[in-house]
Amino acid sequence: MKYLFYYFLIDMPDLLVLETTKNEIDLLDSFLCDCAVRNFSPRTIASYKSHLNYFLQFYPVSASTNDLKDFLVLLRDERGLSVSTVENYFCSLSTFYEFLVWERVVKENIIPSFRKRYIRYYKEQRHEERQLINLEQMKWLIDSAVDLQIKTMFLVFAKTGIRRQELIDLDRSDVYPKKNMIILKNHHFKRSNRTIFYDEECSFFMNHWIKWRYNHNINNPALFIGPQGGRICRDRVYTVTTEHAEKLGFHDPAGKLEEKFTPHCFRHFFTTWLRRAGCPREYVQELRGDSRKEAIDIYHHITHDELREAYMKYVPKLGIKM
């Protein structure tokens, strides 16, 4: 069957939950399969599995608020995890308990109210924002990449604002050079619009990179290749980004969030400079692929040509050396 890949075994004792006959292993397996049916990405499902595995080592599915408090202290104070990592654990828990409510295993998902009271408040106290570099600094960063693939990656990041996993998942067949257009994979549940564009600056290096791949008989379908010849991995994307940024003084590995330049900072750059250039909010949302949450977002239809025209008008021009 298509989704057998998502059934994972967990080495845990059986435990009945409320009035059901399912034990925790069955519930977790069913949840992971449900995520696959809902078209969540393999990476997201693997993250859910890891977080929930750890939680269920200490607490039952019928966990109380006090159990959640203990778990928060365990993650934040005893293990010393970052705010964002703690939030990711509880995000996984919330999605899991939504499933349990759907399956009528529990009556209520108590995670959202817990997060609002204990985690988001804690997170707000940090007052940290991602680093934003200016147009000239972005030009320096991209020009500092001597390797053609890395330069092309940086340009795709800066000119499209896509997420790191979306870039990793790109295949050569997803790129339409004659239209300066890319169609993203359909497994990132947060993304609404999968069509993205890139301008002539990016096109110049994208075309050269595609030609280089062709001349070197690259058979791997992945657009960007790792050192071993396979699809480039998350760690490699992070490393090449931070190494180049650190050389220019944009990244401090031991610094605060606003002193670091990670792959997600490209998305922050893309969004901020589109808005500062005057691009309307709804067009920025569509270009970012933000999920539509309000009726005005759902029923405000932006055509493909309108989106392309707005993108080409407002995307920052960096003057990259060609």
C-alpha cells in the first residue's frame, strides 16, 4: 500500500487510552498514517514521530495540564532546548491531539490553550527578530559565492523567498527556464500557491547551472546536488549559507537570533524588501505562498499574469556580477 512507509514501530509498553482498545503504539501509527493521507511532507511526519516518541516515553496519551507543565520544564530547563524547538514539540503535540479528538479518543485538545498561556508568553519575552540585511549586503553575500551552484541557490532563495525544504525538494523538471517560473512540490501543507517566479538576474545563473548539469551528465533529478552526488541535504544548505555569511560578518554562530544569518533569513529579506518596494500585502502573501485564513484572502483571486507582473515590478534588483 502507498502509505505503509509511514507506519513506524515504537518500542513502548501497551497502554489503553480512555475507553478505546487502541494502545499508544496503535494511536501513533494511525496518526502518522493520517498525516500521510493529508499529504504532509515526509520530513514533517518524521519530526512528529520524533517529538511524540519522546513525549510518550514519560507521559500517557491522557496527559493532564500538570503533565504538560512537567514536559515544558523538561525541554526548556533540563534539556536547555531553544524557544523555537520547544514550540515545535508542542506544535507536534497539538496536531496529534487534534487527531485524537477527531478519532474520539479524547474529548478536547488542551494543547492550544496551554501554548497560549505558557509558551507563547515565554517566547514573547525574548523580543528577538531574525536578521535583516540590506540590498547591498545581499549583493555581497551572493557575489561571495564562487561556486555556481551555491550562487544559484542563494539567488533562488533571495528572489523567491521559498523555504529551505522547498528548495531541497526542487527537481530539474520543476524549473521552466523559458518562463522564469518554478512549480513547487505539493507536499508542504502551509503553502497555498505553488507557482513562483524569478527575474533575469536569477535566470542568468539558473540557465548556466542547468547547462552545467547537462554538460556533466547529472542524472539525479534533484536541481541542487550534495557533495556525494545525491540531493542536497538540509545541513549542507545551512552550512554553506552560514559559512558565507560569517565571512562577511553577517553571522555569529554564538550570537542571538538577530546576529545570525540562516537560510530562513532569505525569506525574511524577500518579504521585507517586497513590502518596502511598495508591493501590496495580498500579492506578497501570494508570492510567499501563505495559507489563506480569512474569507477576504480566499475570495480575493489574483491571476497568474497579475502575480507575475507584480513580482517583476517589485522584486529587488541587486546588480549581481554576471
